[in-house]
Amino acid sequence: MTSVAERAQEIVSNYKGKEGVLIHVLQDIQGEFGYLPEEAVRVVSEELGISLAEIYGVASFYSRFYFVPRGKTIVRVCRGTACHVRGSGRVLGKLEEGLGLKSGETSPDLKFTLETVNCVGCCALAPVVVVNEKPQTVLNPDKVIATLKRSGNGGQD
């Protein structure tokens, strides 16, 4: 089995000698591991000659880079104005209770990560929950919870 460092080295090798590739490398590493493992970030630093401070500065600037493992199913509750007015706070509370997570947390078994977002651009469908990048109207949070738990992957086969 390939180690994190070895796999990171393979990914970085695709970009060696090219300029302005840091974000692309980080995207590929996160695509491979689901987050940016410290060991992989160190490989990027060594192989590309970029300081750890610069790499972490860039990665932490963008909200789509993560430094800790995340769940297989990412559940995002929209908290934009339309969703807020139509009860997304209640939906979030039900999801937190049903999944046993607070917003920003990942389940210990890495099945679920629960997050809030400001707007997903589906205001006419409010309140909206996005499960693995697929927006869903939430009329009954209990049904959403049951579906998530039953499938273990958010209904995404």
C-alpha cells in the first residue's frame, strides 16, 4: 500500500518545473485524500521549494481546502436569507440532533460532516440542504436524517 508521502510525491511530480501550480497540487492532494494531510503538505513544501507558511497561508485562505478528514457524506445547510426565513434554523437543529453533530463537525466514523453555508443559490427551493453537492428541498428534516442514516452515503450511489 502506498503511503501518504509516496502518493503526494507522485502527485507533485506531475507539476515539477511548472510555475504557479500550488493550488492545482493542493486540489489534487485533497482529491486523493479528502483533505490536506500534514505529511502531504510537507512533501509539497520540500518538492516545490515553497515554505510551509506560504502553503498553509494559501490553503487556509480558500474555504474549500480542509486540514482534517471529512465525512463521506457532506451535508450543508443553507443559512441564506430565503432559507433562514423558511426555517433552515429548525432544519439545522433537527440535523444536528439526528446526526449527533454540531455544524462544522465530522462523525467519528467519517460517515458525515455537517456544515452551514451562506447561500447555495436555490432560493426558490428554500429551505435547502446540499448533500454531496446536490441541493435538496427540505420539507421534513426527519426524512432527510432517515435517508442519510439508511444509505450511509447520503443517497449518493
